Amino acid sequence: MDYSEQRKTPLKSFLNNPAKAMWSLAIPIMIGMGIQTLYTIIDMIFIGRLGGDAIAAVAFNMPIFFLVMGLSFGLGNGVTASIARFIGAEDKVNADNSAEHALVLAFIISAILTILGLIYGKQILFFMGCTQDILPMAWDYLRVSCYGISFGVFSGFFRSILAGEGEMKLPMIIAGLGTVLNTILDPIFIFYLDYGVSGAAWATTISQIIVWIIFVYMLFIKNHTYVRFKLKDFSPSSYIALDIIKVGVPVSMSMVVMALGQLVFNRLLIKFSTSAVAAYQIGGRIDMLVFLPIFGIASALTTIIGMFYGANEINKIKYISWYGIKSSLLITSICSIILFIFAPTVIGIFTSDNAIKEISVYYLRTISILFPFISIGLTIGRILQGLGTGMPSLVITIIRVIGVAGPLAYYFTYILDKPVEWIWYSMFISGILATIISVTWINLAFKKLSRV
């Protein structure tokens, strides 16, 4: 069956009920991303049983994977916004062309990252502050993970293509299958085969390969897309490439900056102990769970606003934007209260090490107060991406990470010789500033829209 003949552009239903459209897209994204996040949560639960050094070994890999995710996720956002705007303007030819450009980008990115990781991975880990006693475990994890990078990057772009046309259920189902497989393989490779930390990487890599196979089958054999792939007739278009890049590159660079921020914080935290690095790693995984609803809403807004922008529906853009921001704020506020109260219980799931638990709980209770503010800035960034501009996310991230959080953390810990919790305070201060800038930016953008 050719699914593309059955599937129609969702623009009309979006125009009739924007709020319903947002939730119809956001809920599958939340579930899909929740399932995807379980990859890292499950890995961390099993790895935590190997001890604090094992957690720290994975922690030093995280900036690298955040960089990989940043490049694929950022440019994927550019693809999503581009396809959504072309569908909104009823330009299917260019929507198809955007999807074809996405596959070319995926090939280039995955090839470069795989080669660099396998050749220079150990040197990169050492540069990031990985100590000699942890380096062998960290490198084992990275080396195996490099085998699966290309499959993960392609799957990310497949999801972005489907998101651009409003299809969220298929990625959710495929991600669920991948996570179930990863859950089964983790204990087998980590404990039964006694691969240790590298076993978690093998489980994830095999899961990524199978997820990629399913995506290829559904998109190229079953044709489960509104857009069509005609790669044999593909010809590069500077117009399409720039349309993707003007949104995608700033978003990618903002995530690269965040990866550099993780690198900086890891180097600062190792001054205190490997327990501090491990605590930061555990806290970061829990942060991801809290923000699942916000990522879902924000991702849905990129698609909806892109279509509205292509259709020149300015009033609906403003309505759904403020509705999305208020929804994100409410959900995150509730989650923050719950996490603040039950932080010790949540941390106990990941580790029984008292030193790690103490640091992690303080981190979570400090950062949880910031969560509602982060949700505002995150949602606004994705709204602006839907309008075809990714630069605000980059500028705000640079100010937050490089301009404020990093320097403050260094000043507090190295100059004033403050304890580890002052690193969390630096993150808090930078997050508040970023939110203020985000709100100012979107107000200016809406004023500009009103004059068009």
C-alpha cells in the first residue's frame, strides 16, 4: 500500500482548531521522546550498578554525544521548519526537495562524526578532563558508540522529515520498539556478557541500527510519507539549502555551545571529585524527563507555526504561541514542585552512593526552581524557529553558557574557592537572564509580524 496517497496535508485541520492541533502533535512527541529518553535513563540505572567511576566515564562522553545530537537535531529542526512552511504555502515540490536535502545532510554529518570519533576519540576525552583511571572505560564506551552514530543521525533526520508534515505517531512507535530492545539488551551486554560500560554502548548501537532499518522500510518501501523521495533525480538547490541552514545551523551551534558548557562544567566538577561529575550526570538525566512535555509542545509549535507562517495566518501564530507558552509554564511548575519534594527518592533509583546522592539532591532542588523559566525560553526558541529564524536560540545560548554560567562557575569555585553548589547557582543566574532575553525577543518578533 502507498501510504502517501492516503495521507494529506494537515494544514486545514490546524487552521480550524490550533490548540487541538498542538496537543495532537505534542502528545505523540512527548511519548516518543519519553521513550527515547528511557534509552539514557535505563543505561544510567544499569551503569550506576557498576559504581561511581562507571557513571563518570559515561559523563565525560556526554558533551560529545550532545555535540552529535546538536548537529543532527539542529539541522533537523531546519528541515522540519522548511517542510512545514512549504506545506503551508502548498508547495509540495519544494517540500519534497527539502526532504531530499535532509538525507544528503545526514550522510555528510554521520560520515564526518564517525571518522573523527574513531580516530581522535581518546584524545578528545583526555582534552575534556577525563582522568587516566577513567579514560579506558570512557574510550570503550565512545568507540562502540561511534559504530552507531550514522544510524542515529539518519533516524533523527527521518523524524524531522515526518515532523515537518505533521506525522508524529510513526516516530513514537519506532522509538518505543527501539527502547524495548535497548532495555532487553542492556543487562545482557553489561552483566551477562560482562562487557561493563561498553555493554551499554553495544545495546544502544544495536537498537539504533534496528530503528534505522524500520525507518528505511516505512519511508522508502511502504512510502509512509506525504513528501516523496526522488533521490535519483536529486539536484542541489542553494535556495532549499539556505532555507534549512538559516534555521538549522544556529540551532545546531547553540547545542554545540551547550556541549562546550557541559565540557566546562565537567572540568570544574572534577576538581571536587568524580562523585560530583557523576551527580551532575544523574541530575541531567532527570532534567530530561521533566522537560519531555515542554519538548513535545515546543516541537509541535515549530510545525504548526511554520505552516501558519507559510499560509500567512498571523493572528493564529500569536494565539497558538501564547497558548503554548502558558501550557509549558503550567506543566513545568507542577513537575518542579513534585521533583523538589521527592528529589532524594528519585536519586536513589540511580545510585546508592551517599556522596553522589547528596550532591545530586542539592543540584535537583536548586535547578528545579529554575525549570519554569527554562520552559519559557525553550518554547520561545522553537516558536522563532517556526517563523524561520534560528539565530535567537544561538545568541541566547551563547550569553547563557559562555557569557554568564561558565565564567560565574569558574569565578565562584576557582577565585572565591566556593563549594560545588555554587556551580548550580551560576546555572540558575544564567537561566533567569536567558528567559528575560527570550521574552524580549519574541515581543519584538511579534511587533515585526504585525507590521507585515
